[in-house]
Amino acid sequence: TTANESKKEKSKKYYEFSNANIKAFVSSLESKVDDIVPSTKFSEFTGLFGSLLDTACKLEKPKETKRTQKNNPWITEGIVTAVNRKHELRQEWAKTITKQDPKGNLLLHQS
């Protein structure tokens, strides 16, 4: 194998479509879409849509990842989304645990 073949392929991720980002995008789109006159300028809507999507979801610096279809064909976008959602839910749950609750504290440290 050559040196180029032995290197792992990387992909760049330019947007983060987390639940929080999508909620922020939808909220801002709902508040601003009423300002556009219906069926007059589709390009005005697409411009607004693109700029709000960039504001809510675009990363300042693209993330590089080794998770490409070629390197990890079993890791699909659905799996990545599910794992990210699991992490979000665990963080929300961890915030509800108090130090006064010994069972909750034990559970927090076991997972």
C-alpha cells in the first residue's frame, strides 16, 4: 500500500443540526417569514431561509471527522443522530440529579 492509501480518509462537517439549533432555526424562520409577501419572490424566501440556517446551524470552523462511509460503512447518519440525541438526553437528565439524592448520584457515576 502507498502512503496515501494508508491514511484514513476524513470528511468535513460544516453544519451542526442538533435539536437546539433546529429549534432556533424554526423559531427565527417562523417569526420572519410573515414579512415576505406570499408568491411574489421565491428567491427572497430562499435567501432568508439560507441566511437563517447559516445563523442557527453553520459551524464557525468546520469539524473534521474520520467517520466516512468508506472508513466506517456501518455508521449511518441515523446512528450518529441517535447517539447525539442520547448524549443530549443524558446531559438533561444529569442536570436533574442532586447531590442530596444518593441513588441519583450513584446512577450518575455508574453510566
